[in-house]
Amino acid sequence: MKERGGITKLSTLALQQRRQGLAKLLPPVQETLRGSLIERYVTCGNPHCKCARGERHGPVWYLTVTLGPGRTTGAVLSADQLEGVRRWIGNYRQVKENLEKISQINRELLRRQRKKAKP
């Protein structure tokens, strides 16, 4: 909401152009993933292993996704999946951020239309 003061001062044409620019910045939606990456170092339980002396195995990367209140799911990622998953999570955050900005612009444009339509 902090941008509302700034967008109310822009012309309708400027708002439409900004909205179009933001839409062009959206990454491909098929390359988005909501979730978080967690880096873990684990012990295997073998008393003769180096991890029993404090040198844990890892890093092991987990993808976690919250499904609802108190419900999460996760998966262990392989090293070759890590870079792609990081990119997809970044894309998701960018989509979410830009959609919120587009939504703010659309609310302002609707407000102006209502104001114009009043007799």
C-alpha cells in the first residue's frame, strides 16, 4: 500500500504503461515454484562414521512447501536440481511481487473510472 501515494500522482497513461511494463517483466509462469530451500547437515547414526565425531554429512537440500495451517510437504533435492529450483522459487517471488504492483495499479485505475462515472 505504500506505493498508493506515488501512483495517484501518475497520469492514467503512465499507469497503463507501467502496468504493461510490469507484465512484460513476469518470468514464464511454468517456471515458478512456491516453497523454501533448507540446507541441512545430518548424522547417519553409524557410531563409527565421521558424523558421530561431529563432522556431519551434507549439505542436504530440502524443498519445503506449506500446504495449509500445520501442513507442510517436502522433498530432498539432488545437486543437479538445486540451481533450477532456486531459479523457480525466485521466479515465483518475482511473479507475486509484480502481480501485487499490477493489482495496485488496477485498483487505482478502477477508482479513477468510478470517480469519472459519478454525475
